[in-house]
Amino acid sequence: TKTQNNFIEDYLNFHQLYLDIILESESIINGGTCESCQSTEGFFCCLTCSGEHGWCRTCVLKAHQSLPFHKLQQWNGKFFKDTSFSELGYIWYMGHGGQPCPSSQEAMQDWEDVHEGVDWTENNPGVNIFTEPTSTTTPLIIIHSTGVFIHNVQWCHCPGSSVHQQHLHLLKAQLFPASTSRPRTAFTFDVLDHFLIDALECKTSAMSFFQKLRRLTNNAFPDSVPDRYRELMRASRQWRDLMNRKRFGFGHDTEVNPGTGDLALFCAACPQPGINMPVDWQDHYESWLVMQRYVVDGNFTAQHMNMKQPHLDVTLSDGLGYMVTDADYQAHLSSAKETKERSSCSNHRAVNAANTNRSNLRATGVAATACARHGCFVPHTVVDFQKGERHMNVDYSICNAINYHSNNIETSLIIYDIGCQWCIHFKDRINNSPGLSLPEKSQILTGVGKFHLSAHKLPCFARFSLNFIEGAGQVDGEIMETLWAPFNKISPTARSMSQYHRQEILDDHMRDSNWKKMVGIGETLLKKHKRAVKGIDDTKLPFDELTHTLDPEKIAIWENDEKMAMELRGDHLDIYQLKIDKAPTMAEIQLTLTESETSDIERPGSIPWIIQGINLEDSQYVVFIFDVHRLPHDATATQKAALQEKRLKLAGRITKFHEIADQMMEGIELDWGTVHVDDPQFCMAEADEQAWEVSDEDNSELIDEEIPAEDMVIWMPSSLTHELANVLGLAKLQEEELALRKGQANDCLEKIRLALGQKAVIYRQYFRSADSVWTGTRSKQEAQRCSLKIEKLVRSYQRARSAMERLGMDQQNLENIYQEILPEQLTVNKDVTEENRFGQGSDKLAWFWRVDGAHKSQQHAWMDEFYRVNWLKAKTRWRRWEEELTLTRHEMQWTISWFHHQKSQWLRRSMEAMKSGHQAYGHRQVLLWQMFAEDAEDKFKDHML
């Protein structure tokens, strides 16, 4: 596959040839003979037509009779120079489909015989688009997507026709007039569509767009092209309004005026009774499924400056889109009362900025409500801020959202980054504000977005986390941040517009955002479905394994607590918080670490001998890590002597161990043994602790020529392969070691769990809250001790697992029960240290927390609390993914039903329409929504319920 650079390199081989061909296209065509009549000089060419063409004046006009916006050039003897249709005598006839008006005096004259216009290049260097009008024609400036043109227009003179109908004649010619009386400027429908798409997709301002058109017309002298920027601003507003009314059916439903939010598109996948689901939905769906799930957020970039003459502003669609009706909103603000309060949670900017003021701004920003699952703005919910993000502003947006298409939907989930403060007096504000209302029996569940929740105080986590809200599914509550990003690009342009022009611009961009969400809803739901299936796979099995290892009686208690918390909420949700008073003190942790040291167990026969060998392996590790590794490079004679003494003692124990082995083997030669190599992944703790002591120098002078005791080979039954042991008659001895190795592994796993739990407590209760350097240093030392202990246990477990593998343990047990331990599985459990962190929707405990033995760990009060919280959270993670899968499957069906609803609406309109154009457009819309429905059905056919 070629890269971009490969293609550029290929081009370099031809760039001179390319340049030659391009330059040759500047020469005269066909030797200067007209290609059509073959009788006159062909000095005219067209830059817009494809291919090379040379025409005479008469033939070029005939060829372009229906192509008035092509760009023509004329050969002047040396080169092709720009010319225009009006210079060549072209007349655009209005009122009769491009044909001359039969009532006109010049109707019988040939249109190509009109005298050519006067060349105005003297006053307009580089441009030849002006012409002197005749007595029966009018010069009309027409703006097209390829530039600015001036055409001589002849109006209809039929009886009954007047100058007051000229703008209508232009519309029939697909030219939008800049004024309704005696228009002298018009815009093609094409250029207005281009501008709207450019504004929506590229965030192009009207000034930049028109400047582009001027440069396309004359790049050398753009100022010589007539400036119609103001006309473009006005015409684009009118065109946008017309297109919206057309697309939402109000060109057909002429007896009904659009109401609040009727010119706005909403979400196809959200439940809407009577639209994409039955009105009697209670008989078909569980209540948690049909819940309004909204996210609210403010944007302080979308400011608006004060207007000098606001009373002169004219609205085209006030309240018909996403922004609220201004008069009703102002009435609400005048009657609502805002209490000045500081946040009782973290120092939230939104609450504390509520009393700020900007004297030069009419609006300091906007607040909007969107569906939390798909990111579609809710119609008639966008409000302006006046003094920061006040509750009275947000309340109006939320109430409008809850009342939108909420037929008998009683539960609404409101996700707001300061929801913990907003919800406190929400009901009181509703009761005291005549402009606010909610449906009867309305129940509000308040949540905080997962990213913002990490900045809240810890008590907010359990009470406002989306992980603990039944029916929330896997929604993060942060989708508004992605919606604001493109809006921030248009905010500087909209800042100085008139109020209603800005309102239309914001409405248009939100409408376009929802349209793109709807177009991509198929792929979006498929991705959600795939994530949900994977999420269940990642969380269901770990939860089941954890449940299997815990005490059933305690699980029953926890389930009852969970059920009560889901029903009562509030303080009852604190069951998801760790009760830290159950955690052991620092002294208890030190005592536990001391008591958990491995001790020799005296047993007769081969069992004590094997146990002694296992203990010798641990002793070798201790000498290496705690004596050799820590020996300074400038060790004193006393330190060297102490090390040598420990080595001699260890070597003596190993020698005695091998003497007993010789007796047990009854003459079998023991020429091999097992060498255990430490895993460098688990050498970090001691390396960090003794980094200042580590020396790169060779310490060989400290070591005798003989092999040091910590490096001596220890012979064990596992030193033989399982097959060789059978041949030598040592199978029984290997069975005994295998049983002891299992015990060694089980003990290590149990102690690893305890040590990790204790380390988490140190980080949370001591290290993180240290109020002095001494306390912090001491806590760090204790955490380091835990780390060393954990690494020692892990290496002991690794030795046990390696031995079990050599002793012939079946692969299934090694893969499922005694798995490998990875460094990332030994991190401090964040459910203890960072309960309100972001991104825990798919967290799961490492495998060794879920194996048999956890029940034993519950005998410790702290570990019991640890397991309680982790079990509850593991269950909520799995349940949220289960909800996500169920929701996604229902949303697929709701989406298809929404498309069919749109189709049925347009089918009704097309059947009721009396005019052929209205009927044709209606049928085209029916086909469009039918295609959307069929595409969704095809994508969802294997995933729906």
C-alpha cells in the first residue's frame, strides 16, 4: 500500500510535464475557428464547461442559453481575457420559463442582436461584468456559488403583471430576491444552500463566504466586485426560515402555525409515547426502560452583546426551534427568585459565578438540555444566562425538557455537573415560580457526570453517581462537552448579531447537530450494542466468581441493603462507601505483617523435609534481597562479616537438607536441581527503596570463590520431570510436594489479598491525609514495607506455581485457579483510595480476589468491609451493562418506529396536498424516511429483541 509520501514522489517525476499541459491550455482553441458553425472566428471559450471548446459570439450564447453562470473568456489576439454574458448581449427573460414575454415590444426581436454593453474597465480595472441597460431591460446583480454576475433582465409585461410581482418572477426562476419591491440583487438557491452548508459544517461567517465569492469573481481586484454582504445576511435568514418550514411540513399544513419547538428535530432513539412507541406504553415496557434521560450544561463562550436598538429587532422563529420563547422566558425571570448561596460541595465555578455580572453583555452564555444517551438537543430548552449559571435559568430549561413529549413518563434522570447543589431546593423553586411546571407524579433522579463527579466531595459519589442509578445504563453524562466544541467556533460570530439573528443561528446549528446524530444513529446503536455485549462479558463472570467465594448469609444482607438504597436513595446510598472505621490502625497493620511471616512446621518423614526445602527457597530470597542487595558499595568490615555469617548459616542448612535427600533417595544420583530466577517486573519496590544505595561496582570481592548460599541449587522432587520421577519411583514424593505447593500458593494468595487491603488503607487514611512531613514520610515507609511484603509473597507464589507446573498439574488448573500474577493486578484498589474517580464502569477485581479463599479473608473486619463494597460495586457494574444492552435493543426498535412515524406524516401530507409540487415533495419525503427505516431495519435485524 502506498503512503502519501509515495504518491508525492510519483508526482515529482511528472510535475514539469503537468505544468506544460496546464500552460498550453491558455492557447487559442481549434485554430480560432468556431466548433459549431465552422464559418466564423471562434474567439470565445468557457472555463466552466468540461473539455476544450471554441465558439463565435452567436454560438457561445446559444450553447449557454440555460447556463447563465458559466465563466466566459474572449481571445484578444494574444490571450484569453475575461468577459461576461451581459457584454455579449445576453438577456434573461422573467415570467415565462426563460422565454421572451409575448406581450413585450421586443418579443419578436432576436435576443442575440441586442447591442453590446459599454466596457467599464476604465473605472473598474480587471473586470468586465457591467453593461449599460436598454430601455426594456434591468441590470440585476446575481450571486451564485461560482461568483458574482450581472445580467440584463427583461421582466414580464403581460396584463396584470406589475413591478410588485418582480420578486415572484425571480423566485420562479430559482433566484431569491434581496427585497420584495423592485429587486436589484438576487441570490441563486444554489448559493444560499452552499452558504448554509458552509456555515454549518465549516463554521464560515457570512463575511468570509462573500469575500470568497468576490475573489472567485476577480481575485486580482476583489474590491471592484459589488459588495452584497448585508444582502447575503438578510437573504440567508429568510432562506433558512423557508427551508425549515418546508422540511417540517408547514408548507403543506398551512392551516396550522408552528408552535414552540415545532421547527426543531429531536432524537429518533429516545422513548416518545405516541411517536415511536404506543401511547399505552405501560402495558408493553418496564418503567425503568421508559425514562427521560437528560443532561444539562452551560456554555459561557456563547455570549451576546447588548443591542443599541433592541426594539427594532424582528424575529422569524422565536421559540420555534431550540431556544426558548423570549417573552415567556423574560416573564419567568422577572417572577422567579434566586437565592444567593455558596456551594456546600467543591468550589464549583457554575454556582459561585452566579453573582458575576458583565455590563456590556446581554447574555453571559447559554444553558441547554440534551438527551444523555445520544446527544440530541431537546427543542425549546436553550436559555440565556444573565449573571452566570443561576438555578432560575437552568430550571426553565429542565422543566421544558421534562414536559417535551413526556406522555405519562413519570421518571426523569437529570444529569448536571452541579446536580448535588441544584436538586436541594428544586421542588421549592417549582412551587414558587409560576413560569415553571412539571407533569403530575413526576419523579426526578439527579446524577452528576462521571468526569465532573471526580471533582466533587466524596459524599457526593454514592448519592449522585450514575453507576448507582437504576435504569441509567452506561451513560457517562458528559456528552454535552462534545456538543459545545463546534458551537464555540461560531460564538465569536454570533456574539455581535442581533438577538433574533443569533437565536436563528444557534437554532440552525443545533438542528444540524441533531440531524447528523440522526443520520449516524444506526452506527451509534451498533457500537453501543457491541460495547454492551463486551461489558457484560467483562463484568458478569468476575461478579459471579466473587459471589461464589463469599459468605451467602452476608450477601443476603448486602442485597437487602441494596434494595432499600435503590428505593429510598439519599443517605441510604452511602452503603457504596467504605466504612473506614473498620480499617485496621497502623499498629495493627505492623503487627499483622510481623505475625504473617512464614514459620517452619515440624512434620515427620518426607513432609517436613519438603517443607524445609520450600522454606530454604524463601530464605535464599530473604538473604539476597535484604542482605546482599542492600549492602552498600562502601560496606564496612562489620557489614561484610555479618553477611558472610548469614551465608554460612544458610549454606549449612542447605548442606544438611541435601544430606537428608541423599538418604531418602537411597543411592539415586542427584546431579541436578532447580534454579529460581527472579522476575524483574517484581523488583520495583526494593529498587525504589534502596535506589540511593545501589552500586554499579562489582562486589565480587565480598563473595568467596565458592557459590554464595543464596545462589546454591536446591534439589526438590520438582527438580525432576514428572515422567522421570515415575521411572525412578519418586512419583509419591512428587505427589506430596504438589500438595504442599498448592498450600504454599493458597497461603501466598491469602496474604497478598490482606497486604493489598492494608496498603490501600495506608494510602487512604494515613498517607493521603498526612498533616506533616514526618507523618507523610512514616506513612510512605509503611506503604513501602507493604510493597516489599507483597513482592516477597508474589515471588513465593511464582516458585510454587512453577513447581506445580513441573510436577504435572493439569493445564486447566494452572489457567483457571493458579493463574499468573501480573504487576498491574497488584495496584492499590481504587475503590478504597479513589471512590469517586472517573472511568470505573468496567472495573473488575483481579482474579485472585475471586478465587476460593476469599471467604476466609472475610473473617477480618476490614477485609469484610472491603469485600462488601467491592461486591456491591461489581454488581452495579454488571447491572448497568445489562441495562445498556436491553436499552440499546429497545432503542433500535424505537428508531425504526420513529422513521415510520415521519414517513406516515409525510404520506398524509402528500395525500392531502392539492398542488402537484406539494404532492411531489411529499412523495420525495416519504421515500426518504422509508429509506432511513429500511437502512435501520437492515442494520439492526440481528440485534433487536
